[in-house]
Amino acid sequence: MELTGKSVVVTGGAGFIGSHIVDSLVARKNRVTILDDFSTGREEFVNRSAGVALVRGDLLDQDLVDRALAGHDFVFHFAANADIKDNLKHPRKNVEQNVVATQNVLEGMRKHGIKDIAFSSTGSVYGEPEIFPTPETCPFPIQTSLYAMSKVAAEGMLTSYAIGYEFRTWIFRFVSMLGPRYTHGHVIDFWRKLRKDPTRMEVLGNGLQQKAYCHVLDCVDAIFTVVEKTSGPINIYNLGHTDTLVVNDSIALICAELGVKPKLEYTGGTRGWVGDSPLIMLDTTKLRALGWAPKHSLRDAVVDTLRFLDENLHLAEIG
Ligand SMILES: NC(=O)c1ccc[n+]([C@@H]2O[C@H](COP(=O)([O-])OP(=O)(O)OC[C@H]3O[C@@H](n4cnc5c(N)ncnc54)[C@H](O)[C@@H]3O)[C@@H](O)[C@H]2O)c1
């Protein structure tokens, strides 16, 4: 699909990944509208270039969504409640922010005759799969988190609109992203704890959970590669490194970078929280067949994240 010359809406364009999508679109000279309620997005991530419009507001407001989408050709729908760890604290939020909001975007698109949408889903949709690395065709297991459940529902809505209303949809099932503007996840949790007390640190679970990661700039590269090289009605791609890091290795890397040697206190169990998947390793053969390969190692991704956090110490106070 050719993105050149298109007017693009990026929901969640003030967030971690969405703001990098905006930067990349600006570099490609696309006209961009950011739609964000700044619930977790940050003013300092907003691209202020000429050609970028900012609409502040909630995707649950259908009129606002309709107004923001008018006159555009393509939507990157990246706004969501991205909080997986605390998903049980606010069960309705997952449905509202990830399911209802997604339908509002799709309905706004339908009103304005916009047919193309890229969506940020998650590898968590595979729950606790039995196949590793896990391919896109893996049978869907029982869902183990409300966050993943909401993404499965949103994916279902996107594919149904693609079939029912002849939309084209690009669905990306991400591993955990790292890099500049990172504001949530295990690296910032450990960083915050160690900044407060470098002598001891609580670790959720037994430290043996094993997960794949990806540098956010590689993620953005992959998204544009897929969108520009495919054009079917439904395009579903796993996105991330196939390499994994065990939580304990991550901790060792973070401690070495920060120059600290804390006493580690494990809460125990194979999962960090209810719904945590002890092993996430996605098969990215389909993505790599389009010519994409990550430019950053997992170590680079962790180090870049820590560098960003150390340059943005105010983030230690948030969350
Ligand atoms: N970061 C990851 O590792 C990761 C992994 C898998 C999937 N994802 C998905 O990628 C997308 C982006 O995640 P992120 O890490 O950049 O999260 P983020 O929290 O940094 O970004 C989400 C953005 O959406 C905005 N937003 C949330 N609800 C909104 C609403 N109702 N109306 C308008 N704006 C709203 C927030 O203010 C924020 O700017 C999400 O869909 C998330 O589920 C992220």
C-alpha cells in the first residue's frame, strides 16, 4: 500500500509507540493528525512540526472522533489502555479503551469513507500457547488477561469491518517494546525501584519468566515495511525479536548499567502477576520474509531505554 501523500490520523500519537509513528510520518512528509487524551501520553512526545495537527480528547467521544477523522485517508490506531500488569484493577477500562474506542474509530472511518487502518495488538493474545516460537496461525488458547481479551475483541472487530465494509486492516501483534519515550513495563519498574533504593529490589515472580522484546525504532520500521509491502484486506503480523531475555538476565543488565548490586527479593511463582505469560516468543518469519530485520540487539534496546530514563528523571515520579 502506498502511504506517500496520504493524510493520516494517529490515535495515541502522544504515547510511547504512537509518537514514533508520528515522527516517521512527518519524516515521510505525510500530513498528520494526532488524536490523544493524554491519559498516559506526554506533551514532550508530541511532534510540533508544521503539518501536524493535535486533537485533544477521548476516543469514547464519538463526535470528537468523527471530527478528527474528517479529510484523512489512513488511521494508525495506537491509543489504548496499554497497562497489562494492573489489568484486574480496572476491568471495564479494557473494554472501554480497547474495544469500544476501537469501534468508535471504525465507525468514524465508515462515516468518512476511510478504508485503511493499522492497529497495535499484542503477543499476549496467544495467552499461554503450546507452540514456540508462536506463529500468527497458532490456535487461540483460553485468554488469561482482560487486556489480551480486549485486544482479541478489537482484532475481531477490525477483521469483521474488513470483510463486512471492505476495509483494509494491518494488525501487529507486538512483543514488549523498549527504547526512547518508554514509560511503562518492567525496565521502568526496576529503574524506579533501584533509584529509590539501590540496595534491595522486589522482583515479581521467580525471575525466570522469559520474554521477547524489540527496540521501538525497529518496531516502527517493521510497521512501515509491512504496510508498504502488503495490500490484502487482512494483514496480521507478529512483530519483535525472536531472541528473548529472562527477567534475571534483564535485571543483571540493568544493575550493571546502573552500577548497583541490590539484594533481590522474589515474590515467587512462575508468573509475575495473574495473567502474566511465563514465556513469550513469537515467530516472525512472515515479517522477515518482507525484508525486515531488527537493527538493535536486545541489549542495545535495554541500554537505550535506561539512557532515556536517566535523561528524564521526572519519569521516576510517575506511575
Ligand atoms: N509498549 C509495548 O510494549 C506494547 C506491547 C504490545 C502492544 N502495545 C500496544 O501498542 C499501543 C501503544 O502502546 P504504548 O506502549 O505506546 O502505550 P502508551 O500508553 O504510551 O500510549 C497510548 C496512548 O493512547 C492515549 N490514549 C489512551 N486512551 C485514550 C483514549 N480513550 N482517547 C484518546 N487517547 C487515548 C494515551 O494518552 C497514550 O498517549 C497500545 O495499543 C498498546 O496496547 C504496546
